[in-house]
Amino acid sequence: MSVTDFRVIPLHVRRLVERALDEDMAHGDLTTEALVSENERGRAEAVARAPGVLAGTWVFACVLTTVDPHLQVDVVRGEGSRVESGERLATVSGALAGILKAERVALNFLQRLSGIATETAHYVAAVSELPVRIVDTRKTVPGMRWLEKYAVRVGGGMNHRMNLSDGVLVKDNHLAVVRAREETLKAMVARLRRRTSHLLKIQVEVETLEDATEAAEAGADALLLDQMSLDGIEEVVRRYKGRVLLEASGGITLENVRRIAETGVDLISVGALTHSPRALDISLEVQRA
């Protein structure tokens, strides 16, 4: 696929790419400018050094063509492809200086987004054939949220709130404020219904069966079961499955995610998808033409 065939790059992604390049080349690339002439041509191959799920090829291309619009970028393996170590992912040809200047930033985006997609795919595979969705959180790198949540979707997961404007989620600190003024959860839910759109669901974070019961009976549309025991989750599911949306969160790992899914919850949110994924090892092998 030629870079000219890529989707229109969202403006905020272009700006993110430009900021990343400004950060990396604040006053130019001293090494490349001293060693490589403007008329030297080159070719490069992006190669996977570990198996994983590919995400961000179009951002990779955007970085390269932002540095030099004349570079030719051809993606060999597309978004969502499962790749093996040693596979060629993309080729770049054109001015050698442009390739060298863009290399690190282009790989940073591609490696991180592919790492997120790969991690997400592991969780999705762990709960395969069960009626549950793996979703992300807002634990993202500042400025990278849209891209990181995009990578979660590429890996087979789903997005929770993109930002605080996307939905109502009453967290533990909100509850602390509400309870400090001796307001009941029923009154809190009524207040939220008056002050937010009728199209939005109201979700309440709970840590105990008693809290879950109070929130559900108060009229919450969804419960976030945070750090609850398996027995606690199973009891909440027994009582409220089908009445409210049930989401398990906190302490989720690849080792326990399937057992949690087997309780019958509707969603499992995993902060690790975006706050601590391992970047997929990808190299850019450059040579003079």
C-alpha cells in the first residue's frame, strides 16, 4: 500500500507527530546533517523482531512523510496483522537524510501502538468464547489517548470513556464527597439524572456487595466492581445480571482474567493495556541506495 492510499490523517494526530518531531529535532539532526548529503538516496525496511499485532503503520508513514514529503512508504503488513519475528512490515525509499531523521520517532509510534494492540489481543484471546468484552481505561500517556485507544481496538478490545465528557462514572473520591455531606446514593443518582443528558448511563464504582446493592437500588445503570473478590463478583452477578451493566476492574492480569470473565460480568476493564504495555520490538534497517 502506498502512503498516498492511507486514510486522511486526523488533524490532532498530525499535530502530535509534528510536536514529536520538534521534540526530537529541536535544532536539527546534527549527526545526519554532518554525515549525509541532501542528494544521497536510500532504502529502509521496518522488520519485526518479535511476534505481535501491528498497529500504527499509517502514523509511521505520517512521521516519515512529514519529515520529507517525497519519501515513498509502502506498507507490507496492514493494521491488525499478526506478525512473526523477522517479517518485513514496510519499506521506505527516498532521500537518505529524511529516513534517518524520521527513524526514531516513526518507530516510537509504531512500537508503542503495536505493543498495545499485542497486549490487548492477549487479553481478548484469554476470554475467547465467553460473552464479555475487554475494555481500556483513561490510564494513557498524556496527548496519546486517541491513538492508544485506537490501538486497543486494533487488538480486538473496546474503548471505555475517551474523556470525562463521554459518560458519567462516579468514582470512589466522588462518593467520598457525597457521603461527607450525608447525601444518599439515591439522591446522588437523581441529581445526576437532572444534570446530565438522558442518553447517558450512570455508572457507580463499588468495592463491596453492600455498596453494589445500594448503588443498584439507587438506580445506577452500571456498576464498576473495583478490586472485588471472585465470590463478591459472583454474588453481584447473581443478583443484578441483566438489571444493570456489570464491569470488573482492578488487579486484572492475564492469569486471572478468564476466571473473572467466567463470573458472568459484561465488561472487564484493564488499565495495563495502555499504562504499561511492552513495546513491540521493531527495527528499521537502513541502507544507501
